[in-house]
Amino acid sequence: MVDIQGGSSAADNAAARLRGGGVAVLPTETVYGLFGRTDDAGALEQIYALKDRPRDNPLIAHVLDVQMARSLTSTWPSAADAMCRRFWPGPLTIVVPRAPEVLDRAVAGLSTIAIRSPHHPVVRRVLEAVGHPLSAPSANRSGMVSPTCVEHVACDFAGVPEAADLLVLDGGPCQTGLESTVIDLTGDLPRLLRAGSISTEAIEEVLLGGVRDDLPTTQGASPGTRRRHYATTTPLRLVDCDDLEDALSGERPICVIGPSWLAVAPPHRHLIMPDTHQAAARSLFGLLREADATDATQIIVVRPPLDSEWRAIHDRLERAAC
Ligand code: TXA
Ligand code: MG
């Protein structure tokens, strides 16, 4: 069993473990992360082992502020200043050239580093106490859905012997619910690598110019953006509302995730997708986990609205679909 703790003494316990080269799961406003010191090869090694994460998939370094971010970089593009002033602390990750002293293990050997300054008070408190950047992937086993509450983390690591004494800080349910927007600032034109709650339009307003936002689906540009990534164990399909009736005509139980007004009769089940994009983002990963835990042989998600605010949700659903 993982060790779930709350309150201010828990943050001090986590800081002590991290200072000493250990790891801890901390809440952020996006999803829970599995944290270790960016400058500690042993801690980074533990993160990869606990997650069973491919070694070629680099980590995001989390910092308190721009000053701490710059300690990890060799050059600081002017676009980074504008982006950080507008969006930090918050769910925006920038990719910039790394400093030579950054450990290869922290960036999977790349010449760049992904950095973000989280907003959640618990992770900020721990960052302050440790005084060093902390690297973290989402605190799920590799390839699975990101965790947005401590129960998700406990469930994912329940069968992992090495996680028996894993410290997990309870910061409540994550307010954003989707992983951060990732933008690469190393090229001529800023390039969106992962959609998140901060939209391309909001970024373009700050940068006063174009952003490449043809999201990568291959491993080249951003190793964590492989196509099937946010997977449920039960096969998942995205279906247009008009096609739902046909899709439910069989005998085998299907779990439908869709708006409250759908008519779904037994043996099928219905989980409600909230109708604002913010609430849907907050609930999405919990709904996917809940659907996966039913006896359904298939999960059907009714395709959400096509408006640009729903883009990050579409992105995660398309990656989860088979
Ligand atoms: O909201 C978030 O970003 C959460 C919380 C914990 O901060 N973290 C998170 O980490 O989602 P992870 O490891 O699950 O996703 C990090 C993404 C991956 O797609 C990875 O390939 C990409 O960032 N990434 C990291 N470093 C990179 C780099 N130097 N260049 C390009 N992509 C990078
Ligand atoms: Mg992840």
C-alpha cells in the first residue's frame, strides 16, 4: 500500500525525502506527478523504474519561478519571458535549450529541457522547502490514464512491490484535470507539442505571431506523444451522437460516456460527461477509469463538441481510442 498523507507536516516529510534523493507523489493543478530531484540520477532512475516508463521519454522539470528555470537552460528565448509572465505559475510547459550540467537522465539525452512552474500550493511548498528543480512525469504506470486524485495513484501502484512505501500527498482532486500544454520554443516558430487547457489562440495572443500546432503523433518531436497513450484496458471507441443507437444494438454490455440527456438502456451503462469543457476536462480521466472498472466489454465516448475549447479533450480521447 502507498502511504497517503495530508496537511503541512506531509509536505515537510515529502521535502525531506526528496532532499535525500527519494521520490514522492505530489498534487499539481493538472494531474498528480511522481517527483524527484532533477539533479539526482538515483531519484530519476527510481521514477523510470516505478512507472515502467520507456527510457527515451524525457521528464518535465518543475520550478518555482523563472530564475530557477533559467538555472536549467543554456539560452533563454525572449518568447519564454513573455510566455512565463503570462502563464506561470500554471499549466504551461516550455521546451528550451538545456544547460550542459543538466543530467542526461533528466532529459533522456536530449539537447532541450521541458520546464513548468506549477500553481498548486502543495507542490509549490515542497519546491520551496527543497530549493531545487524537481522532475516529474504524471504519477500513473506508463501508458495508462493520468491520475487526478490520490485514489487513482493508489490504484495504479497497488500491485507494484517497489511502491510499497511510496509517499503520496493528498491535495484533493486536480482542478484542471488534463496534463499541461507543452510548447517548444527552440525553433524559428514556436510549436505546440501537446494540447492542454492553455489554447493555441491564447499563446498566439502573447507571442503576437504564428504557432505551429500540427500536433506530433510520432515519437520524433516529443516522445510522450505516441498515438495510443492514454489507454484504458477496455477497448474505447469514439462515436458520433447520431450513430449511438446503432452502436448499442448488440447484447454485450457497453459503458457509454456522454451528455446527461442520452437515453441508454440496460444492459448498457451511462456515465455523464459534463457539458462545459472545463468540467469535462476535470472529470475526463476519472470517467475513463470508472468506465474501465465496469464489466462492460467496450467503452463508447460520444464525440464531444468540435469547438476549439474542447481540443485537448479530443486529443486525449483520440489517443485512448483503438
Ligand atoms: O501537467 C503536466 O505536464 C504533468 C504534471 C505532473 O506536471 N506532467 C506530465 O508529465 O504530464 P509526462 O511525463 O506525463 O508528460 C511530459 C511530456 C511528454 O509528452 C514528454 O515527451 C514531453 O512532455 N517532453 C518532456 N521533455 C521534453 C523535451 N525536452 N522535448 C520535447 N518533449 C518533451
Ligand atoms: Mg504522462
